[in-house]
Amino acid sequence: MWYVLSIVLVAFGLVVLGAVAARAVRALRRFDAAARLVAERTRDDAGLLRARAAGLRVAMARRPTADRPPAGAG
């Protein structure tokens, strides 16, 4: 009858293993969702920073210098 105890213990071990695996999969899904959110937010912020830098380059190119007068002044 020891084989019955062995079968029960193996079955119990498989159930515990399945529960631990299910929790690990859920945790990995939550981590993946959070990582995607952070990556998306970083891309958005980087795009805004690039747009601001481009706007500054345009403003610097349009500003009057000592060599040329301001636009519309003459």
C-alpha cells in the first residue's frame, strides 16, 4: 500500500507545482504589462523632447544676428 501514498504525494506535488507555475505566469504578465507601459511612456517623452529640440533649432535659426537685421525691419 506504499504505492498509494507515493501516488498521492506525487499528485499533491504536481498540484502545488501547477499553483506555483500559475502564480509565476500571472506575475510575469503583470511585469510585462508594466514594462510595456514604461517603454511607451519613455517613447512619448523622447518624442516630446525631440520636438522641443527641433523647435529650439528653428527659433535659433530665425533669431536676428549682428550680420542680418530682424525680419520685416527694412
